[in-house]
Amino acid sequence: MSYDYVVVGGGIYGCATAWELARRGARVVVLEARTVASGASGGPGKRGVRACGRDPRELPLMQLAYDLWPALADEIGAATGYERTGGLHLFEREPDGLDGGWASAPGRAWAQNQRGIATEILERDAVRALEPDVCDAVSGALYCPNDGIADHTATTRGLATAAARLGAEIREGTAVVGLERAGDRVTAVVTAEGERIAVGEAALLLTNTRVSGFVREALGVTLPVWPMLPQVLLTEPLDPSPVRHLIGHERRTLAIKPLSGGQVMISGGWRGRWDAQAEQGEAIPAQVEGNLAEAAAVFPALVGVRLAESDAARPESVCVDDIPIIDRLPGATNLIVGTGWSGHGFAISLAVAKLLADWATGSERPEPLRPFAYDRFLA
């Protein structure tokens, strides 16, 4: 069978883009080396659907994503676990410096509101009204009422199933190892079993941590991207839960999410390490302790909390400037890549997938994707 579009990668980006293409009547195949949501798009807990504190270049994508997330479950006929909890970006008493602090709150709120992200500045008492258990050192917050959380695993699998219902083929256990090209056009992808899968219109390489090595080998193109292992902690159920909103922090390495059943998810940038024998990441005790200490410093009710799970098994890709690369690359005009999500790509995934489908089926790069071009690194 021939395909108009070959999507490599069965994570949130691959499955969402395949669904968008299939909705438009395109013939699509998704090639996933393992199983759908087996990488960074799967795992415990939920992910933030967050605009607050995000890089300004991503805010137009979040404005679109805000509109897409609430209706997704009905559109794909599957649960996504989406909740619009509201998000608080906390500030503590600290000297104001060039890198921010409470003095930066008005400017940040203005910039977010200018891009369609509803943002309020809350003083200490208003923060405590929303989060009564927050520590006394919190001096204020930026509040985005439209921020929330969603189940990344369920969403990814639901998108794959919905794409398949529309005629897309989802092929698990199919690793792609090479490209065939005629001039600067990709004509086929080659699997580890030697199968040649023809590309009719375009190929989309959305395999997250594998993109950088693949394009270096296939195209001789270097991307300033590397893998890391984000740590996720889930507490045992707490009654009552001390956390009510999606929580970020101006200077602490910390993100907190309330989960159903009273569990609290704690993350925010702490790292695991690679276990070569097990061929997956593992949590590091000192990193777990550090992450818990940061959480307890902000929410004292978390002091001494017991963990149900600590996980760092799933690699994520990080770009040198902390925003993704979404572009066509030299030597392959009909190949679009997406990588370097830097730990915050889930929230914008629906918006990017829609725009990728627009780009793949049209000719012009959608304007919201221009800041993520590869040539931003070139002289």
C-alpha cells in the first residue's frame, strides 16, 4: 500500500499529527519502533497544559492549544483526563535581580495577556485563598485560570485509536533506520527489517530523542539537541490533598500537580540516570530527596510524605535554547522534523500537530512555527 504521509514516531506528536492528517482524508501510516506512548508520551501521572511561565515564542501555540484541549475527548471518543485546574507561578521573598523576581511579575503578566493568555497578578493573601497550605514565604503569583493538566498516556493512545478509525495505519514494532532520496526529496523510509515504505507527499520525523542522531546520519545535519531523563514522583494518597492547582515556581526547580484520589505529582526538572543494563532510566535517590525537599519547602504539609512511585525511565529531548526545532532540513525538502521539546512539549502538542498537518498538506510554513526554524542557529 502507498501512503501520502509517513509519520515516524508513535508519541503524542506522531499520533496527533496522524489524526489531523487522516481527518483531511490523507493516507497515513505511523511507524513506531516499540509501542504507542512507550517513550516520553507515556508514564505515570499527568502533564501540565500550561502557558504561565512559558517561553514567549511558544505562547501563540498555547493560545491555540487552549481552544483545542477541552473538546479533544469528544472529538476522538476517548478519555484524555483533561482538567482546567488553573495554574499558579509562585514567587517567594527574594532580592530582585536581572533574572526576574517579584519585580518581573507585571511585565510577565502584560506579555502573556498581550498574546491572549489570561494572566492575573495575585498578592500573598489572594494566593493563600486559592492554596491555603502554601508556605508563608510565598509573596505572590501569576495566575492563569485556563492552565490545567491532562493524562498524556491516555491522550496519546486515544489519538492513535482515533487516527486508525479514520483509516490511518498504526504500525508498532517498526523501527525506521534510513531514508531513500531522489535529489533533495525523500522517496521512502527504510525499516530495520529492510522494508521500503514509499513516501508520497511528505515524511514527518517526530521520534523525539531519536531525531537528532537520525538526521545526523541520514542528512549530515547537526541539531543542538540532547537527551535527558526527567524525574517524576507520585505521593501516596493524601486526605485532604494540600495542592489544588497546577503549580510552578519562579526560582525553585519545582512543578506540582494534584491528581485524582488525593495523590500529588512532584517534578519540575530533576533528573535520573541511564541504566545501560536495563536499557532505561532510573531515579537517583539524592535527586528524589532534593525534589521532595523543594516541594515540602513550598507546601509544608508535604514534609515526610510517602512516595507511591519515583520514575525516570523515559528520555526526553532538550534543545540548547529550551524551545523545540520544528522545520524542514537541508537536503530533504519534504521531510519535517520535530524535536527538542525540553520537558514542556505536551501542552502545545495539539496546536503543533494541527499546524504540521497544515504545512504538510500546503506549501507555506504556518506563522506560529517560524520561531522554531532550524536556521535560528546558523550564521
